[in-house]
Amino acid sequence: MPNLIPGAPRALAVSLLLALGATTLPQAALADTTISNKGEQRLDAWITGYTFWDNTPPGSAAIARPVIHDAAGGVGTWQDPITIAVGRGHAGWHYAPGTRIYLEGLEKYAVVEDLCGACGTGRSGRPHLDLYIGGQNTSARTANACAMKITAVQAIVVNPVAGYTVTPGEVAETCSVM
């Protein structure tokens, strides 16, 4: 992608444009990323969590399609949504990279930036989304316990507007208060 802001990496440039309230991105930003603009869609999804310790490769925050972040992360605010992974079928990603999702039960925004090999086509007719919960500053055991704690069918909003209630922070570090 051409440099949108001289000297800034692509993820930072896109993040800045979104933070400044851009409702559309320059064509240069869309060359590598498709941002859905179909309006809010409320539905239930099967939510799981992946950690720093069980990512591919293990012990990393590597992601397949950086949009806002260069590595998996985020605190769940509109300006800094958490990386979320989605499945991929014959027609492509279930949600395009850059699609924002609001997780109502967790009170966090997420952005599609990763691919989930285990997500397949979904579960019981619901999309399967795998939220990056972090855990680099906790033990693998603690991070995995948190991933198990959030695993459930949860209400989500695809293409949410800004302004929903947010409880910011890395999921693995705030899991004990959920």
C-alpha cells in the first residue's frame, strides 16, 4: 500500500484516519484491506480466545492481516480495538480484514486482523470468532484459563458505531473482574 502519511507505517496511518473520524478510507488504504460498511448488524457468535502462548507461532503476537496493529493487541476501545481472528471459507474471510466488531458482554471493540484456522465455517450456524486476549505478562496457564472463561455464545455488533460502553484493558489482565 502506498504511504498515506509520510514516515508512518500502514497500520498507524489507517488507525489515525479512523481515529480522526474517517468514514471512508483513501483507495490506497483499501488496496490491501476491505472495510465493511453495511451498517450495524446484531447477532450471536461463538467467541473463543487465543493467547500469546497458543498463537501461531507460539509465544508471539504475529497476525495475518495487520490493519490497525502491527501485532495482535489492543485494549478494546474504539481507537484501539482488540485483534480478532475469523475463519476463512471458499469465498474468503468470513469478515473482511478491518471489519470492526463490538462484543457486548466483554464491553470491547475488536477489529478483524487475523485468521483462525480452527474457526472453520462457524458453530451451530453462528460465526466463530477468536479474540486475542494477550497474556504475555501472565503465565500460559492463567491466559488459557481466561480464554476458557470467555468461551461462549455472545452477542456482538458487526460494524458498530463508536460510543458503546467500554471496559478498556487487555482481556487476560482484566479477566479476573469479568
